[in-house]
Amino acid sequence: MASKGLSLLLWVFFVHLAGIYLYTRGFLLTRLALSDISRCEDGACTLPPTHKRAVVLVIDALRFDFLTPHPPEPPSPYHHNVIVLPQELTAARPTHSFLFEMFSDPPTTTLQRLKGITTGSLPTFIDMGSNFGGSSINEDSFIGQLQLAGKKIAFMGDDTWTTVFPDSFEPNMTFPYDSFNVEDLHTVDEGVIEHLFPLLQDKSASWDVIIGHFLGMDHVGHRLGPDHPTMKVKQKQMDDVLRRVVELLDDDTLLVLLGDHGMDRKGDHGGDGDHETSAALWVYSKGPQLLHPKADIPSYLLTTRFFPGATVENRHIQQIDLAPTLSLLLGLPIPFNNLGTVIPELFWHDKAGTDYTRALNFNVQQVKRYLDTYRASASGGELDSACDELEQLWEAIAHKTGDKSQGTQWIAMKAYTRQALAVCRMLWAQFNVSLMTLGLVLLVTGTVAGALLYVKLGALQDKWESWVAEVRRWYISSAISGAFLGFVAYMTVSRYIKGFGFFDALLFGSALASSLVVISSSLPPLSSLSPRSLTSIPLPLLLHALAFASNSYTVWEDRVVNFLLLSTIAPSALVGLTAPTARLRARILGFSALFAACVRAMAASTVCREEQQPFCRVTFFASSSLPSPPPLVLALALPVAVALPWGTKRFLRISQSDKGTAAIVLPWILPGTLLLGSAFWVLEHLDSSDALGPEWAGTLRWVRTLCARVAFGDVLFLGYALWWLVPLCLKISTETKANGARPGQAGKREVTVLGFANAYGAPYLIFWCLFLGVLYPTTQLTGQFVLALATIAILAHLEVVDSIRDVRGLEAVFASGNPSAILQPESLRPTNLPLRFSEITPLALLAVHTFFATGHQATIPSIQWKAAFVLTPTLTYPFSPLLVILNTFGPHFLIALAAPLLALWNVAPLPQPGADIKIRADALRAGLGMMLYHATLLLSSAICSAWLRRHLMVWKIFAPRFMLSAVTVVVVDLAVLFGVGVGVGRVSERVSKLFAAMNPK
């Protein structure tokens, strides 16, 4: 019978997946990458090289203010004016040395930025995901142009380069190093140094270009933040390296130093904040000067800006400008897909800027060829809206060619390249409105079907199983029929719907047909609809969903959720004030206050997204630029790990259900797991802060890895095995009483069951606590404190719900006209009391609240990469990605997994099978309600993202929130399936089997 309810949840999950897939396919398309290659056999599309060789050094996360002589005020002693060689040489040799701030197009992840730097092209939003499973670049690039020219490239450093250019580097001069081990601050840098200087010292070495990619500064940022003494040490090392490189350079070698992206205030990157998109570029020519001493470059060719907090303007360029500039400086054609513009200072070799004019002309011709080719491709229609404007700018160039004023020609050519860039940025992610519409149709029908199922199951009560068995046949057969209709639609209309594939048609037809069948079979009778029905509308869900229509409310969602969550206490408090007994009043008001206190304390843990500044203060970490735990959290970490299982046991003791498995898991298994999980992060802090000295680093790493592995093993192999074998939390004793028995006749046998009143809820709570034990070690110390508060909040909410049900039971007895029934305990909790959506809403909101309070936001930089190294000291697949996913979405999974407790908590197991049927129906409805809440948020987010797809903030705010909603729905659905299918199924099976023979006569 349990499979019937599970199959219904699986169908809802299928419809959610289908809607997400189709909408995402339309919303997050990748751009078309042309495979054409610029060819210039006669040299007619390039310049003579200024240098025979080049050394390109990439310092990962080299933000511009790390190099500038005019950093923000007040300067940091840890990362400002530490790498000083570039500013010294720029001041001493202004015609040979140049400092620029580059804008790195988001997403600011290494793979995407390397693509932009080498090809001059733009990434797409969805490209970010490939940063962790990179693929080779199939576009023209200056690396490919070097190969075509027969140049030999040496490489050492970040192995991302060898992933995207697998066959481009000389085998005997290639030294890649693992790029994702953020805990290793030195190995990659030392490897680059080890192989770089021998090549520079050996004047007979056969290289033409050396590429070295240092990772230490990026890893320091991720692990310790920019305002840490280790950052100063690492930057001092980089400054020393640069001095040695400059010393060894010959006059024919060009030095290019750049950052692939910047880092935010706490050392992370990936988004589009000012600090993340700001990267430094330093170009130095030891021999020939690049800028004529008497050059007077017009100001309209030189873009400047103020770095945030700085008082002096700096020269500002686009990072993709490096691709055409470096190509022409080395005598190579500009990569075919380039959208960058050559940098004037590096081509102004005479007073008139002759070489710059030629370089800009080559640049314009190349961009024109690219746009013409793109327009002729299958995706060419994307440029139709901007075609007229671009053609006018092109005609202006042709008109100005004969103009005596060189300046007007420069203005026209630069305007063309920059407008082409602006147009393509607008097309950064192409929208397929047809697929988006199909996805929205499935999300709408799936949400409506879920809501009607929730209402229908509540109305059916104990008859739900036969109805579910019948409707299952309907939606399976309709899904098959819908797939056939989808096939027919594909054959007839696919030519008219762009991007509509065969699989899309089958998926849409199957999901839509089955949804419509479920909706038609679940519609309530019209007689049941009345104005009173409006009172059951979930107002917190409605307000939460509407918030996504505003970028401000979306940015401040953490505060919105905190307000809504605290507001859900008001109805419970009103019931508590009017409860018929003093005990119930005290329980409802007391546990409501405990719930509110936990929620408010959780809200004290915050991380701030860029848009919240300066009205937000980071408390999850010690400071906004120091990603270590606050001192108070560090001091309380181990006591909290011990106190949480004890507090959980105290809640179970209320119903005497702290027996059986609970008496083993809560005092022994769970405390050990939580202590080891906290110990891992305490040791990580000691290691990263060098509190015990660098000589202890290896020992601390080994010990904390052991702690994490033992913690996971304790839960996964011991805890779950014990729970599966003996899930019940009961203590059963028998006693034979001789009172009233005749001589020679056996006395009456009396069976006492401790934990009877919570026979269903207690075992499931232990099941839930075991997943808490899995999540705990992957969560940083402040997050562990938040998880502890969330656990107490859930238990308090369960007690509030239980007490309110007692109040409703008493009210039903008094309303029955038979007040004496109050003397019968079984009459105080009528079996027909339905589960209410208002009881599910606080848990659904608590899931979102816990996500924010554990140090996350709907932004890429809030991802906590440290979690990848909990079980292993290096990046290890598949464990490292799974641990990051668990750290990020574990809070949603954990709280969603608690939804069935609303159906199981303090429900007596008799009479059978009626009690078992009731709890399984309510558990199914609780799971459906949790899925429905998050599916509604997804629907709202998808609608708002579609409607506002041309909004200025779509990729900064609305698209990330939609992606979070989509992943959250998948996570919540899986949690409900796991909870209902495994947790409720096992508990129901064992309880019903035990109590089937104990039905009252």
C-alpha cells in the first residue's frame, strides 16, 4: 500500500522535472560558437610583431587594487602596496610599462575567463557550470593562432589550461597542477617557479611563449580571505617572482601579467560584483618602447573609472581586449570570434599613431567578418534587432575613411567595435520563448495538480488508497497517450518552433496529458466552494511568491523570510491564549516562544550579497573579509554538539519515547558524530590560522580528515543499520497480576508499552536525526549552530501543532453535545482531524530560512568550497562535488525531510489498521504540501524571470534566484520521496506489525 502514495509523489516529481527542463532549455541557452579560424598567410591582416617572444603570467584572482599605486581608502596592510614592482616600473618607464584595470565578464570563474582572454568572446550564464568539468575550446584563439604559426608554447600551473587546450603545449615543456585543491596554498606556485626560471635562464630554450598560471592567491582568498597575513606573504612571494622574471627577460620578450578575475571582500568569486569583475593587467617591454614619448592619445580613446573606494581614476579596459591586442603584438591574426578592441597605448609607436590606426582597422574588419558570419548562421536572426544600427555605424566608417581628420575615423571604428560588443552582451543568453512557455505550462499544471491532490487526499481520509490506485492507472495511461500526441505534434509543428526537439515533444505531451487527467479527477465539487474557502488561502506562501516580482525583495529575501516565519506564530499564539486548559495554554505559548527565539537567533547569522551593502553586516564569518568562525561560535561549537542530542532526548521524554533505538542513537551515536563534525572545523580553523605553527599543518590535516570520515561512517554504517533493523523507540514490559485470580489459576497478564503515544513519531525523528548527522560535518561552525537551532525549532513546532490538535479535539467534544466524552482519552484526538497547510508552512519557510542562515545566498560567491575537502585533502570525484552540494542544499533537504513528522508526531498506533492508514495519508499530504510550497516559489520565480528577462538585473538577481528555486524543488522532492518511501514506510511497517494484535476488543 505504501507504494501507492510513493508512486503519486514520483509522478509529481516527474512533472516538476519536465517543467524545469523545458523552461531552463529556453531560458539558459548557450551562444553559438563559430568554428571559423582567421587566416592570414600573406600577413595582410596583422602587424609586424613588436617582440619575438612573450611571457604571459596569470595570477589567479589578481584584483586591480592589488597592483595599483592608488588603492581604496583606507588601504589594507595585507593586500595593498605589496606587489609593487609593476607600479615602480610604470612610474620609472612610462613608455615601456602599463597598468590597466580590466572588466572580466561574469561568470567570474577561471575556465570562462580563460575562454574570454584567449578568444575575445563572451561567456553565457550557463557556461559557469562547466568550470568544474571543463571541455576544450572549439573556437579560434590566440593559442590556436600561435600553433598555426608554428610557435612553441611552454606551460606550467593551473591544469584548466591543459583541459581547454589539450594538444597546444609542447609535451616536454608542460607542467600542469591540480587547480581545485584550495587548501593547498603553495604547491602550484612552487611548481610554476620550479619550471619557469630554468626556461628563462636557458637562452637556447626553444620556446616562443611561456604561460605560467599561479593559484596561491586565489586559494588564500577562498580559504582565509584577502585581509589575512597569509595573503601578504603570498603577494610578497609574487612580487619577488616578478622581480626575478624581469631580471631574466631579454629585450625581445614581452611580459604580460594579468588576473583572470578578482575576488570579493571575503575572497570568493563567480558573480558579477565590482570586486569580482575587476582584474589587473600589467604589460611590460624591457626592450622596445610601446608608446612614443611624444604621443598625445585623444582622451576619447581612453576609458577611465574609479575603483570602488579609490580617489584616483585608473585606466579601464575590457578583459577581452587582450585577445586582439596580444595577437597583433605577436604578429598573429585576431581570433575569428573576438569582440574586443585593441588597446591604444600598446600600438602608439609613433607620434601620429599609425600602427594604432592599422591595428584598429584590422580589428574592425575582423569584428565585421564575425558578425556577418554569425548572421548567416542558424542563429543569425538574433542580430536582426541591432542590424540596422550596426550597418549605419559600418557605413560611417566607410564614409570617414576619406576624411582628413584621423580622429573621426578612430571614433567611428571604436564605436563600431564597442556597439558590436554591447549588442552581443544583450544576447548573452538567448531566450527561446517557445520552450519557456512550454515549461511554464507544465509548472502551472503541475502546481495546480499538486494543490488539488493535497485537497483531495484530505477529503478522502481513510478511502485514499483505493482512489490513488485508480488515479495511478489514469495518469500512467494518459502519460503514454500524451507522449504519442507529443510525437504527432513534433512531426507537424517542430519546423515552426525553434529548438523544439523530439525528446521535448514526448516529455511535454506526457507530462501535460497526465497533469490534466489528475486535475480533472481531483477537482472538488462546486458545492464545497464558498466564500469561507478564502480563509484557507496560505497568505505567507502568497506573499513569499509575490516577492520575486521585485528585485529589492528578492535581494532581501533572507529578511522577508524571517518576517514571514515569525508571522506564522501569530495564529498559534491566538489559539494558545484561548485554549480551554492552563496546561495547553502554557504548552502552546511556551513552545511558540521557543520557536520564535530559535528563528530569531538563526537570523543573527548572515552573509551579505553585494546589493545589500552597506545595510548588511556579515556575522556568519568573523568579518566580511575574514572567512573564519566568530570567536563565540568557536567557543560554543563543542558544547552545542553535546547539548543538541540531549535536548532532542528531552523532547522525546515528554511522551516517554526516549527508549529503544533512541536510547542508543541520542546518547551515543549522534553526539559522537556531531562532536567529530565540530572537531573537524575547529581543527580546520587552527590549521588555516597557523595557531599551532606551520609544522603542525600535516598532522592537523590528517586528524581532521580522520574525524570527518569516522563521523560519516558512524552515521551511515552504524546509525542507519541500527535504525533499519530496530527502528522503534519503545520499551515493552509484562507483568502478571494475581489480584482476583482463583487458586491454581494464572493471574492476569498486563503489558506496559512506554512510548506508545509517540510510537510513529519517535522512530521517524531518529531517522531524521541520522541525516542531520550526515549534514553536520559538511557545515561550517556557525552553520552547525544554526542547524542546532533549526532542530529545536522543528521540535517546538511539532509540540505546538500537537497541542493545537488537542485544543481542536476538546472543542469538537464540547461541540458534540456530549461533554462526558472528555473522560475517554481516545475521544480527545478525533481521527478525522485533517492536516492543515498552515502547519506545513512554517517548516517550508524554515527550510529557506536555514539555507540563508547557514551562510548561503542566491549568488555564486556564497558557495562554500571548503566543504569539498571535508573527506579528502585534495579534490576527489565524486565526493568533493557531492559534499559541496550537501553543504549548499542540505538545509532544504533536512527540513523537507521533517515534513512527515507533522503526520506522525504523538499519534497513537491503535486501532489498527485505521491508525496506520491515517498516518500514511497524512504523511503523504505533508510531503505533498512541502513540495507544493517550493513548487509555487519555483513557478513564481520562473514567471518573474520570464517577464523580466530584459530587465537590467535579470542575470544578477532573477536568473540566479530561478536556478536556486529549480534546484531546491528537486532537492525537496527527493527529500520527501526519501522520507515517505523509506522513513514512513519502515516505521509504518514495524508499528502496524507490532500493534496489529493489540486492537481493543
